[in-house]
Amino acid sequence: MELNSKLKQIREGKSITLSKLAEKLEWPISKLSKIEGGSQDITFKELEELCVHLGESVHDIVGEKRITNVGDDLNMRELSKKFSEFIVNYGSVNRDNFGGNDVIKIITKVIPELITKDLDIDLQKFLVKGSGGNGQPAEVPWLSIFIRDITTTATKGLYLVFLVKADLSGMYLSLNQGFTYFKDKYGTKEGKVKIRKAAKEVRNLLNTIPSDSLFNIDLECVNSLGKGYEAGNIAAKYYSIDSILNDDMIYDIRDYITLYEELRGIIGDRTVEQFYDYLLLKEDGYELSEEEEVEAINKILTLKEDEEEYCVGFKGEKKEKKDSIIDNKGRKVYPRDPKIATNALKLAGYKCEVDENHCSFTRKSNGKNYTESHHLIPVNCQDDFDFSLDVEENVCSICSTCHNCIHYGEDEERMVLLEKLYKERKDHLDKVGLSVSFAELKKYYKIK
């Protein structure tokens, strides 16, 4: 049943007169009559308003199988038609006829205007922009929908984008990522590995990915820009040139805008760079909490690495501190390198540095005495220091009893343990730019 007929059936079934419903909606009765008769378009927002007054939900009326209203049907056909027209004719565009070409105007002007109108896009929040190239045809023409406070360019950030295949056989609607951040931070080759890893991590965070989404796309391209799009894809829908006119494109765009807005909520107040730094933290070999570091140490020790290769001793060198990370709860935290902590345990011979006679048990992962790593100057005090706290000189090997005492014991007992460790490490800390008095250290542990 067409949507206009279903709306009329619901209204009559509830014994609501046309004039009464029009009055509640503050619409002209002629408008409502034309909508029910199928001769006037209805926007999605109008449908939502109408459903409220009918006491129905949009989902119940539309149903799992999408029922197309008259307006959307016309608009969807026009949008699909324009995409098809662009792809079919794009092959005729060249450097000589590029300027002012009507085919290029379809992707840069006509389709952006259609999407903005048909989906009632808020241009204060979104930017809709298309490109067929710069002075000459692009290998992969594109049209993007950007959330402005995430990005307004396809070279960085996260965005929705229609990507036309280089062989003009079809196109993708993709939630994608700009490659520039990854290229600048990791280099071209490693950047492609990282952007794919980021795509996977983002997928794990999202709950509204459409069930028919593709996680790999093939643009049939050879240039690096197109390869960057392929690597950056998070989720995509494919339209072959033969099926474009038959697909529910407007509904797909709505679904992907919902997905995009969910991602915006996950990013929160962080910049895109801060979001990526957090996302790729483990991939870069770092942890954020002591608990995560313990798990990572066990994994490293399970590898049974050569003790001589990794047990390098105190270097006595100042180490540049890493930038802080903003986690998913909006907290500022500093990354920890579990390899540093593991090396500190090895340097101590897997003995407790408070008292090497303290009893422990055998660690299953490497058959050594079990001890735990502890940053003497807490990592959360990094802002007070110019150099990194995540160095072997600041990481002690202690038994689990001493470790728990330092965190949860009475102040007098904690102070005894800390003083012992401080006296052993003071000179080493000074050499790596971490000079601190015992009185200051006690304040960090909130010991009076």
C-alpha cells in the first residue's frame, strides 16, 4: 500500500475528520487532502508531525519494508536519475572541455541541491559538496556530506561520501576517513595500515551500521587518492550503474547520516586527532591504565623474548614526554608503554624492590617470580614534569602485597614503602629530569 493511502486509512480508522486533523496540524485542509490523494509531496519532518497527531510512529507506518511516499518517490527518482546521468556522461569530460561543463555541474551543484532539499539538510550543521576534479577530470569523482564541526574537507576527518568508480561502472556511499592525518603521522605505507585499523576500531564502536554494509570497497583506481578512499572505508553501500534507478537512495542516505551522527556522539568534545590518538593507542603499543598494562606485560612475557636483548639497564637519558590522550569518558590521561614496564621487571630480576625476600608465586607466562610494575612518580602527575615519567628509572618491580599496600594501605605503612623505593631511585630520577623531593612525592600519594 502506498503511504498516502495508508495515512488516509489510519485517519479514517480513528474517525478523525480531514478538517479536524488539518486544524491540529495547522495546515490548510487542501494540503492534507492533496497528500492523502497522492498529488502533493510530504517531507519526512511533515510525516513525523502527522504521525504524532495520528498517534502512530513513523516506523509502524512505514514498516520494516520501506513504503515510499509520493514526494520521496519523485525525489528519489530525480536524485538517482542525476547520479546516473553524471556517471554515464562523465567519460566525455576532458581537460579541454572541463571548465563550465554541464556534466561537472551535476556533481558540484545539481545533486548537492537535491540532497539538501530532499533530506531537509540543516546547512548550519552540514556541508554538502561535490567535485569532479580540479581543472581536469578526477579519477574518482566524489560528493560528500560533512558534519561541519568534524571536518569540511575530504582530506581529513570523518565524513559521508559518494565515490564514483574509476571505470564508471557504479558508485559507493561510504562512511569514510581522510588519509592526511595518517600519512602525516605514520608515512604513506604505514598510514594505510593504520587507517584500515582505525576503520575496524570505529566499526566496533558503532551500533547503527546498516546490515547490508560493505567493509571493503574497490574503486578500480590506480592513483593514491583513490587508494586512500579504499583504505579509509568504514562502511559502504554499492550501487551499480544498472541498479541506481531502482535503489532507495534517499533512505540509504538517511541511514548513513544516522550512522555519521552516532559517530559524532562517540567523538564527543575531542578533536578528530584526539579521537584517533585514543583509538590507535593499543595499535601503537601503549596502554592507558595500570590494569591494562598488567595484561600487556603478561602478553609480552609470554613471547619468551631473549632476556639479554631487552634487559638494557638504566639509560640515564631524559625522554620526551608523549602528548596526553582524551579517553571515551573525556578524561585526560597519559599513555604507558608496557615494554618499559616489562623491562623494569627484568632489570630487578623479577624480585620485589622493597624486599627481595618477599614471597610471591611463579608467573605462568614465563616461569619467573611474579612481581608487578609501579610508577614511583604516578603517571597522572605528568603535567608537573618536563620529561616522561614512563621510563625504567621511574618504574619499580614490587610484589603484589607491597603494590596493594602502596595504593590501599594505611598512610604510615605506605610511607615506609615509598621512602625505601625513593631512596633507591632518587639519583636515577635526577638523571632523567625527574627531580622530586620525598615531601613532594608524599603529596602525590596524598599522604600527610
